[in-house]
Amino acid sequence: MLNVSAAAVSRMLKHTESQIGFDLFNRTSTGFIPTPEAGSLLGDLEQVHLLLKRIEERLRTSETEDPSIRIGASPGLGLSLVPKVLARIRETDASAEFDLDVLHIDEIVPHLELGTCDFALTIYDMDDPRVECRKLAEAPLICLVPASHPLASRGTITLKELAAHDLVGFDQRSFQQKMIDRLFGEKSLRPRYRSRARLMVTACALVREGLGATLLDAFTVLGAPPEGTRVLELQEEVLFPLNLVSSPKRPLSQRSLAFLRVLHGLVGNETTLSGAWGEPHKS
């Protein structure tokens, strides 16, 4: 089994016994018989052999063949872009397994530090020295309106035109709302917020029910705006990043890199790719 000669085994055993100070086997005319001292070690040695066998199997099997992957995503991405990527992976690998967790911005770092997710995708810039961020792509800020909205037949609109209609806004302390307020403020416009939502996906639901228009990143409605709504482009160009957030203590696995390659193919077709793809920088 060891692919070595009996003489080599004998020499190895004799050297080992001289090092530990007692015999492991009694040599007889019928073969080697374990001593009681050797017998007391067999249970522990068996565990070592099982562990080595598992390591051998892991090394023999490429990590890309392991279908499990743990992904964290901000709410909009977790209900739009990430499921699309997972669906494409499943098309080529029916046995692929996923663990997708929707995370708010203050949950991302703890999950990465605890190792409960392999990486996270978010539209937010993470300003934390415990994680690494890399910008994968950018997508524009767009306007989502009900299909029955007076502006629904338009291809593009301006912020001035939008300010004349009811809007669905977000929490005033949130990243996206502060950015939207700044855009309107730069043009001395006062938008009419008649309703607010904490999450972009909730805002989409309110738009679908005709409660107003909303501004959000194109990643949230990538390729498939909610039924009963229309996507309008803004004449004012504002770009949202798609950020990959990971722990510098845990390099990305082969299965994570495979996910990112599929993601790259999807967003490359439908968004503006960042030239810094794959180049990490510490926040």
C-alpha cells in the first residue's frame, strides 16, 4: 500500500522506535505484532489517517467543482442582479448550491469578519479598514414611473420635469436619498415627496401601484423593470458603483471567482464596466 519495500519499512520502524524510546512491534517468525504501547496509539493514529484522507480528497477535487457559495448582497442587488447571475450558473451546473443573504450596509463587515459569507456585493462605498473594496462596474441613476404616468411615453426626462410630479423617496439619512437631494439642490429644485420607503425594492412596489415615480440605480431593475412600470433615462448622468467587498484575511475561492466571471459577463452587456475590474483597494 505504501509502495515501498519491506526492508525500507523495517528501517523506518527501527529509526522511529529509537527516537521514541520503546518498541512498537514485536518481530516474530510470522510477522510484526503491535506492542501494547502501539495499540494505545492506534485510535489517535486512525483519526490522523482519516484527516489526511480528507485532505487528499480535497486536493484531488478542484475547488471549482464545489457548488456551494455564500453571497451577501444589498437589498436591491439581492432581488435583481444576483439572482440573474445564479440562474445563469445553474443553467450550466444543475447541481450548484447557493446561500444568498440580503445585508444592510452595517451588516456587511460583521458577516465578512465572521466568515458567514464569502463576499458581498453592494452599491455603497465601504469606508472601513477591515475590508477591501473593488469597483466592478457602474450603472446610471434611472427613473421608474408607473405605466400610466404622464411621463411614461418619454424615453428620457430631466430632473426639472420630474420635480413637477409626485415622487417616492427614501429615508432622508440614507446614501441614495442624500445623493438625490444633492442633485435636485444643485438645480434649485424642490421635489414633491408624497411617500418614502427604506428599501429600493419597496419603492419599486409603490411605483407599481401608481403612488409616484422614483429614482434608483439601474442595477436594481437590470433588464426587468417591475410589471406595470416603465424605465426612463435621466438626461443628467449620475453613475452608481457596483462594489465587491471582501475580507483581506480570506482570499476569494475559485468558486467565488467563477461567480464573478458570470457577473462580469452579465453587467458587461448591460452596464458600463469599470476599467478597474478586479483591482482591489483598501477602503
